[in-house]
Amino acid sequence: MLNYFKNYPKHVFCILTNEFCERFSYYGMRAILVIYLWKEVGLEQKTATAIYHAFIVISYFMPIVGAIIADGWIGKCKTIISISIIYALGNIVMTISAIPFDGTCYIYGPIVGLILIAFGTGGIKPCVSSFGADQFSEDQKLQKESFFSFFYMAINIGSLLSTIITPTIRGDIFCFNDSCYALAFGIPAALMVFSIFVFIIGIKWYTNVPPGQSIITRLGGCVIKGMTRSISCRKREMEEKKEHWLYYAEPDYDRQFISEVKDVIHVMWLFLPLPVFWALFDQQGSRWTLQATQMNGDLGSFILQPDMMQALGPFLVIVSLPLLDGLVYPCFEKCGFPLRPLKRMSYGMLLAAASFIIAAGIQVLIDRDMPAPIASGEAKIRFINTSPCTTFVSKENNTLAPGGVASFDSSEYFIMKAGNLSFDVEWTGCAGSASTQKKFRLNFLGGKAYHVYLGNDVDAHLFEQTQLTQTDDIESIVRFYNSLNVPLDMVSMKTTKDQENEAHDIGRIDSYSVSKYEPIILANFYVRVSFNKTSTTLQLPTEVQSKNGAVYTIIIRNRTSEFPVSSSDAPNLDDLQLDMIQLTDIEPWSVNILLQIPQYVVITIGECLFSVTGLAFAYTQAPTSMKSFLSAIWLLTIAVGNLIVIIVAESDSSLKQVYEFLLFAGLMFLTTFIFAIMTLFYKYVDREESQRTDGEATDGSTNDEKKLDIDSKGHHQTTKEREAEATTQNNFDSKDYDVTRL
């Protein structure tokens, strides 16, 4: 082992460290992006989703540009350094734009930052791994193979750690108001700057392959030349018809190169349905994360942030790949059912569809948690008794709460016809006072919810309940009702389970009035109250519980007296014992966030079957000179898939989320069926023999029959086709690919 690493190029570890830091930076930023755009910038969910996927579109389109720059202009090393600087600038812009200088975060900064990051991550994507491979000599074949293992391990560890750390910082540290997005973006920015520094350290030892003509531009020129000449010659009938339109590019391009281009086009034909898989897969960071914000992440001693669930992806990849390669695939092979490359991809697509069916099922459970919408002609009314007496409320001689509403308690919600309604209220059971009756006429608008506070001043105070559903994310919200007849100045002391108290000014609450709704982080908090014209502050002893998604009303009362303090005199705080009564207006989210684990497991296994196999398939089927190009086209299918999500997200359809999940699942099933049919007509290529497998079928079947898979149609393959397929399968079985984390 020591001798093995003794001959290992030491500067390669600069490249591996660079890749780890870059992937940490990319996935750390991306993990919290949707929630940042939605909660902090204030965009609608569909707009935040569209921007998130537009960022991925640019990120996976730019590898083609990066490859052209590296191969045709300045070389890989200079490309990595120069584009990484742009990348780091994008991270810095994201960090600065997350600082609410005037209390608000604007969209302009994130847009600029995301464009720079997309250009940076996409531009270096085709360069880093191949540049690392360039550092090994011909007699270091084993070391080169181990480099790719280390390389993909760095990718997965970086993405795993970042999708745990940055959501934790976002949710558990308070820098500005209730969040710390600036620090959550700042750490990935610092890692990106550090990655550039580490890469530059090894610059004097790097082996640099000089740039030449880019294979992408040469291939594009061949296709354009063949297409234009083919059309021109057919119109003029000047030349004899060639066996393929690409051969019209002769003599500008040699026949061997044209034949290789033709092989690449055959593989690209199979790539056409693949974007649909990525349309589903990349919604882990958007729709699935937004779904997690409507779930219960409180695990007792630990709060699982919604965007933390994405960490399951890289973790499950690390676990699943060895199991598939070492156990599952060999078992199927021994049982006589080998999972050939294109079949694996098909099964991976089916699993992606199945994961969205699971997600739809979870969404059904979430939707059941939501309060029913209020009809436009009706009002939702709740009576809250803030007196030391019991109150009875009746409407048209019908008692609404037969047992009455106890002191500092509330009735259930009543659905009534909207309009100007009359109520009879009786205060009874007050110590030292007789029962009091009073009639009230209150106006209720349709489609709204209201609280009617029945106070000790023998009056009814009407306030609209503007929050009609649970909140999203781990936040809950609360508003305070001042049941005293003096105004209060309030400061809340919010805490988390791992952090000291942090003061938050709620402001002045007039007597018999409510505060605005205040967001509360999932934790306990305390409230201090100071009275007007006094400098003394009283800390309320009552501990208020906050559960994610819930909506609360908290009543401030004086529990040592039946009546509120007098407003004519400055209150003596020593004689008062104020506390809080907490009422739940809307129950918290109840569906546990861990129920998302099955859908993550299913789609990750699908990723291993589809993505890992797909890139390896493309690699083994591509000519040597075209492997990088075909890898870039593979990445381009990811961009197109995210474009599909943007179209759906930005459509004017009012499709419910559960039906959107089912729509994507159905689209994936249809695409899988089409892809399975296309694979029947693909002939595997054995690159070790450098020729197409077009030999005669062993039973004399036709050329069309030779293209069919014996497992699905019962036709025989040619001997060379079987050898080519076996070579392809063996090649990718021995590799540890994970292109989705690249």
C-alpha cells in the first residue's frame, strides 16, 4: 500500500480537495435556495421553483461552453482557474445579497449570483475530472483508476456534508431576524475561494495537455456540412445517393471520423427520452423540499429541517452502489436474468415514477391536515372569553356553546352565514358580582375567519383571523391579545434548544387589542412586558410551546385580580402577577417528515440504475475521441429535464400538488414505455474491436431481427452483439460513477 501511494502524484490531492470544496459549495447553496427565494426574498412557490430549475438548466448547459474553451482555446488548467474565480464571485454575491440591509432581501442580487455560479460550476464540470486523469503517466493505470474512485468519493462526501450543514445553519442560527442565510451562503462561498487557493498550490507540478481543435466544434462542423450538402445534392441530383447523409461531409472530414459521428448520433437518439427522468429527479430540491415544509420535523431532541432531507440522496448513493454491484446484479446474473445496461436504465425510470406516486400519497396525508376553505358566503367565528367569568353565547335563542365558555378559554369554530349578526352574551359566575347580559351586533365578511373576545369590560372585541392555514417550514406564528385596560410594550425572548435567548421587539399592544402575527422558530420562548410611562420590565413566567406550522393566540392577563388594573394610576408591578394563556387556532402539521424517506430511497435506487448505468453505457459506446462530447450531451439532458419543470411550474394551471406529482409519474411511465421500445432496436458496439456489430445472425434472421433483444422479443442476437453487450456491462460494473453529483 505504501509503495502504491509512493508513486501517486501528490498534486492530484490538490485536485481532489478542489473538487470536494466545489461540490460542498454547489450543493450547500442549492440545498437552501428554494426556501431562501420563497421565505426570504418573498417569491411565490412556483416562481422560486422556476428560478431553481432555471439555475440547473444553465449549470448543465454550460459544460459544452467550458469544454470548447478548455479544448480549443486556453487549456483545462487555465479554464478551471479563470472560471472558478467567476464561480466564487457568484457565491460572494449570493452571500452579500442575503444580508437584509433595509430589512428586505431583493431578487436582483440572487439572480446575478446564480448566473455567475451556473456559469462557473458548468464551465469547470467537463474539465476537472479529465484534468486529474491527465496527471497520470501511462505506467500508472491502477493509480488512475483509483483516482476516479477518490474523485467520486469527494463528490459524494462534499454533497452529503453540505446538505446537512447549510440547512442547519439556516434554521438554527439567528443573524438577521429569524434566519441566517448570509452565513449559510457564506460558508459555501468561503469553501469555493479555498478550493481555488488549493488548486493553485499544485500549478507548478501539473501536467498540461495543450489545447487543440475542440471535438465539439469539429463534430458540429461535420454534422452541418453533411446536412447542408445532403440537402443541396438531393435538390440538384448532382451526386449518387450515399448510404448515410453524414457521408456527404467527405472529403472535408475523413470517413473514420464520420463513422464515429454516426455512432454518436445513434447513442444520442436513445438520449431523447431521458430528460423526463431528470425532470423528476431534480425536484428533490424544489417540490419535495417544499413538501417537507408542510411536515413535522420535530424529532424531540433534534429538529430536522425540510431542506436537510436532500442529504439522503448522496448518503443512499454511497450505500446503494456497493450493494447493487456486489450483490443485486450478480444474483440476477446467476439466476439467468442479467440486468443489461438499457434494462437497468428502464427500471431506474420506473422507480422514479414510483417515487412520485409515493410523494403523491404523502401529499394526500398533508392535505388532510389543512383546514377546510371558507365559502365566500360564510364566516368562521370563534368566541374567546378573556374575563374571570363563564360566558354563554346564544344566537336567535340557540346557545352556541351549551356548557358555556370557561374563563380564559375558547369555543370551537362556528360556520355561519356572513353578514350583520346579532348575539346575546351572558357573563356569569364572577366572584362578588351578579350575572350580566348584553346584546351585540357584529358584521362578518364572507370567506373570512374571526375571533370575538368577550372581555371583563362587558364588551365584545372583534378581530379578523388573517391566517387561515398552517404556516410553512418549521415556523409557527402567534399573535398576542392584551386583556388589560392599559397598553403593553412587549419583547419576546425566542430560543432554540442549542442557543441563548435572542430579543425580538413585538411593539405596543393597545388595551383590548391584538398584535400582528409574529413568526416563532420551533422552540420555547419567553415574553417580557413593560408598561407605559414606566421603565420596569416584568418577565412573564409562563413558558409558551411552539410547534411547526401551528397558529396561536396568546392572552396576556393579570391572574391576581378579577379585574384589569386601573389605567388612572401607574401600575405597581410588584402587586401584579401577569401570565399568558395559550390557545391553538390551527393545529400544527402532523405528518412526520420521516415519511419522505421511502420516496428518497426509491428514487435514489432509480438514480443508481439509470444515471450510473447511463453514463457508463454512453462511455463504452462512444468512440474514444467522442467520449467527452457524449458526456456533455448527457449533462445537457439534465438541463432539458429541468426546463420541463420550469414549463410546468410557470403554467397558469391551478393543478393541486398531489395531481402534479401524479402528472409527472404518468409522464415518466409513458416515457419509460417509449424508451423500452427504442432500446429494442439498438445494437451494442464493441469498441475493443473498433467496429460495428453488424455480422450475420446465427439463425439467418434479417437485419431488423438482429437488432431485437432476445429477452423481450425472443429473437436471437448475433455473436458480436452479445459480446459487445457483455463488454459494455462488464465495463460499467467495474466503475463507480455518480454523474448526478458532478
